Amino acid sequence: MILFEIRDYLKLAGNAPVRDLALHFKINETDAKAMLEHWVKKGYARKMPAGSLCQGGCRSCAPDAIEIYEWSDTTPSN
């Protein structure tokens, strides 16, 4: 199931933009974001603050336009 494939990809990468996940799995960004939000609600991932990884050097995009999600190594508390 692609939900678990996204989990594994994000675990391996540590963090990834929604766009990269959508391209990798050949799905649209809306679906990729919905699957990422599943892991956020479970407490395993989090959406990173806008522009948190951008160094601002290339200026090819608006840093707040890129949504990046990060996998958390900690087990969520119930």
C-alpha cells in the first residue's frame, strides 16, 4: 500500500517536500499531502515550518510555497 511506501521513503530521507513524494510515487500533490497528514495525525511525522530548510541562495521559489514534512524517530505517546 502506498501509505506505507510513503512512510518508508520519509523515514529513509528524514524529510521531503510534498512535490518530491508526488513525483516519486507518480501521484498528485494533493494525494501525497493527504497521506503525509495521516502520519502527522498519528504523531510520526510533522510539517516543517515554511522555509526551514531553504538557504535562500537560489531564489527560484518562494520558501513558504514548498511544504516539507519530516519523519520523527520518536514513538508518539497516546
